Amino acid sequence: TGRSLSGAIAILAAADLQRYLNGLKNTSKLVSVETLGPARVSQTVFEKLVGALLVKGFMYCLIPARDPAMRLPALIWGYMHGASEVLSQTLANNSVVMCSDSPDRKVSKHPLRVLSLWVDDHLCYTGDTVEGD
């Protein structure tokens, strides 16, 4: 699991762990990862590799609709979310919709074209504020 930058690191760590487990003899362990508001972790070719490694495991990303961190690094630099399920809450905070920002698409088709630059929008998940010590 992970949130924000640690969510992106969790995705990369899960792919690395699955690659390691795949190299072991007599193992069928699957790696799963859950994240909250992860940044985009990779470019197209690498994202397809990550997706292929984690295809049988469970990968779930919950991203608030207005979270600015989910749009970093920028698509124009080739970075994107994986082809696995990336869900985004609606602005009404009562449902989720599929985000199709994936390696299989040439253009991001995020269903909620709302961008906020306020940090507060990165700190609120499912109606609760996430704070550090």
C-alpha cells in the first residue's frame, strides 16, 4: 500500500517483487498493491512491463477527482497511469469512475477534466483529511 509518492514507490516495489518471485522455482505467489493518489510511475514501454508483471495480482488506485498529484509527471513527458484499474471519485464524492489514462491510449481520457492546484485537494480522501505528524 502507499499514498502519494509512496503509492508510486509501492507500485514499482510490487512489480519488482513479482519479477523476483516469478524467477523462483515452484512458486505461484501473486503480488497485489493498493494505493491512494499515486503519481504516474512510468513511461509507456515500462508501464506495459509493470502491467504484465502485475496482471494476475490485484492493483487498485483510488484518486480524488481534483488531486493535482495524480497528474504528475505530465503526460507530455510520456508518463501515465497503468492499464490496471485506476479509479477516481466524482466531485460529489459519492461514486467512482474509470480513468482511462493508460499505455493503450494515445491521449488521456480522464473522465473528470477538473484540475486543482490546491494542496488541500491532495489531502482529502473519502471525506477525510490525511495528515502527517
